[in-house]
Amino acid sequence: MSPFPFADETLLFQPAEPLNSALAVVFAFPNQYSVGITSLGYQVVWKTLAQRRDVAVSRLFTDYQEPLPSSPDLLGFSLSWELDYGNLLDLLDRLQIPLYARDRDSHHPIVFGGGPVLTANPEPFADFFDVVLLGDGETLVDAFIDQMVELGTADRGDQLRYLAQVPGVYVPSLYQVTYEGAEGPVVAIQPLTPEVPPTVTKQTYRGEVLSASTVVTPHAAWENIFMVETVRSCPEMCRFCLASYLTLPFRPAGLEGFLIPTIDQGLAVTDRLGLLGASVTQHPEFDSLIDHLNQPQYDSIRLSLASVRTNTVTPKLAQTLTRHGTRSITIAIESGSERVRAIVNKKLTSDAIQAAAMNARSGGLKAMKLYGMVGVPGESPADLEVTVNLLVQLKKAAPGLRLTLGCSTFVPKAHTPFQWVGVNPEAQQRLKYLQRQLAKNGIEFRPESYSWSVIQALIARGDRRLTPLLIQVRQYGDSLGSYKRAFKDRRGHLPPLDFYVHEFWNRDQTLPWDHLLGPLPKATLQKHLESSQDLW
């Protein structure tokens, strides 16, 4: 493979010179280089590994790779999207490593994984990994590597048993899952031996120094961008939102101690700045940050914001974005219906949405994209009519502002109050309804694939019985039809597709991830679900 893109990278840190005894580590992103190198999480973990003298790390993508060791000690994967598991399996095949952890021996590396997909629910992929890292990499990666260095040349089985003692390190093979028959729910997840902890807790980093780009490159999906994590988690706690619930508590980065000096460091090598986070504009000192970036020395930078809370779209914010080369802004409204927004705990009025559109236009922005969702628990067809009416109203209130509604189907996610609720099978028709009605009114509509939402829900609520099915699907192709075909082939070995995707699960049943603890206890999530159900 050509080393082409690596030569054009500008590093923002100094890699260490590895010792002769260093662990040989391959750190992979199961997608193309342009996608993987744009992942801030991947960049930060790579920097953590590259700055250790006891680690010699090589990067691997599906299209490019650095020179790889012939016999790596560790092979790591950062998994950001569910369907990238197919690429992950391809890379294991390319490196001649057995797909199942149980088939590996002392000649194979320890295969570990992390990232949002695995932290949420690793169970459908558990049999592919020797180790899964649950939580924030700031403390977890070093603790994991420290333990690997200390273990040295210990037997593979001993390595895994000792690693299971490290907080946040999950060794799937040391836990046994029992089911209520082949097609029933999970009954229990138990450690195989007394020294293995019965539960593994996601590790949460609580510092004010958050993440920032460690490399700038013209070959990233966002060309030459320098990214800074402004906030982590979100204080809104929308009932469906994994980005909020799984990453609690809400943490803003320090302004003077981190954001301003870090931004200045990045802008020394590029003129493109991206502020990241689930709710960037809710940083308590965001207005001061905007004032800082509005100084004359920053006039030439291009500024992008990952997320904007609707009621923070002020004329000042719109003018700042316009001044720095941004032509559009994106807000998440979930629904045009205030009733549906109340169901999901979206603290937002229709008047605030209209004010955001008017402020965006008066501030010089040309377009606004709104994110919505259909199939929300408790949603009725009448709520869709309200959504259409709101978009029409916005078009009249902010003439000349190009409006786009991007719309997904509700998908239940682990560790959120809606994890018990299935996908509404009427969602596909509701997407089509919005498509027809908005087209009549000249409003652009961009629906996400309903079929992809079904697959996403399957993996989000899956258990280990899905693993052989995922391997089989890989042979058929990643379409919804391939999954249905594989379910038909494996009938009698696992529940039907509807069980994972559409059923409303009993709140007392054991969930596939009950042994993997998130920020909030299950009882609290149940209370949040109940408060939502009162509005259905």
C-alpha cells in the first residue's frame, strides 16, 4: 500500500522514540484514511500511544497503512459506526488473525477495541475482541497499556485475567451469557471465575482539558481542519440521546486554560477551525469565546460549529459565522410538535425555532438545516402535520433563508431511557409523508434510510447471538435484505428480527449490557422513561 497521505500530515505533537523493548501496537480505524483521520477520538488515542516510549505504534486504515510489525503484541480498533464492523473483519482477515477471539493463541496479538459503538453496547461484537475499553481514553488507554507492559510475556490467559481487573477494561470471554431458550431474552451475564468483577463501569474523564486535533492534513474528510472539543456530553438529556446519557456529566473545557491557547496552537498551522461537542453553544463562556474569535487577527479563519442549540442562535452568532466563512447553520428540533419535544425532554418552543431562523437570516446566513426524527415514542400522525406547518411558517418568517429538514427514524440506544422501546414500523411511511408534504411547499427534505435505522437498532440492542449472523451477512452484503436472509438461515438459533428491532421490552428483563455500567443506574433510566410515558 502507498504511504502517500502520511507525508502530508502536520503533527501537533512530538512522537517518542520507542525503546527496543517497546510493545508493537497496530492501531486501526476500519474505514478509509480520510474518514479515520478526521475522527478526533482516533487522533487522541493515537497520540497517547505514540508519546509512550514503551509503545511502537503503526496506523492502519482500509486504504493506507504505515509499515506494520510482523508480529504485533496488540491490535486495536476504534469503532465509530456500526456497519464498519465489516471492514474490521476484513482487516483481521488481511492480517491473518482469526475472527473469533476463542480461536487465537499466543502467536496472535491481543485484539482490543474502543469508541462510541463499543462503549454503548459491545455485545454483538464481543466475540471478535479479546478486550474492550469502555469509556474515555484520557485515563483508560494508559491504564490498559501500563498493565500490558507490566504483564510482559505472561501467558495469554493470565494476561486477560489480569486485564479484567483494570477499571473499564472488559474481557468478554470471561463472562457467560445465558438465555431463556434459543429465541428468548437474556437471563443472566455472569463472570466465569470469582476474581473477575461481576460488572464493568464505563470510565469517565472529568478534567477541563478536553480533546484537540493532533494532526492536520489536506486528506481529511474536512480538509485541513483543526478540531477542538469545546464541551463533552450535553445538559439537555433528551430521552433518546446516547451522546448525552452515555457521556454524563456535562463538562465544558476551560476557556483560558485550554480553549484559547489550544485554538491559537492549531491556527498557527491552518486557517480552518472546528468547534466540536454535543452542545457547543451551551459552553458557559461561549460568548467570551466568540468575542475572542472576533478579534482582527482571526479575520481570515474559517469557523465551523458541530452543534448549535436552537435558542442560542443570536444575531451575534450568525454574524460571527458569516464573518468566518460559514454560509449555513444546523439545529436539532427533533419535531415541529411541542408535544413530541416534551416527550423526548427537548426544552424548546416553536417560537424559539422561529426566532433562530429569523436571527440566522438577519445575521447574514444563507441556509439553515433542521434535524428531525419520526417514530418517536408517543408520536401521532397529527404531529407530522404540525412539523410541516412549522417549516412552512419558518419559510414565511425568514424569506430567502434556504431551509432543509434532515430526518431520521428513532432508534433505541443502550443506556438511555428509550432503550426499552422498539422502532416504530410506521416510520418509513411517515418519512414518505413528510417528503410529499414538504416538496409541495418547496422545502428540501433529506431523510435517512429507514433500512439503515433497522440495522442500527438491531446492533444497538443486540446480544452475542448476533455474532455468527453478522459474519453470515458479510457474505450476503450489507443490505436490510441480507440481514433478513441471514435471520431466516439462522432461525431457531436466535430471536427473530422483530425482537431486537421493534418489540417494547419488559423493563424487568435483563438487558444484554446490564453488566456494563453507564453513568446512570437502570432505575433512574426507568424513572425517566416513566415521566416520558405520561405524555404519550
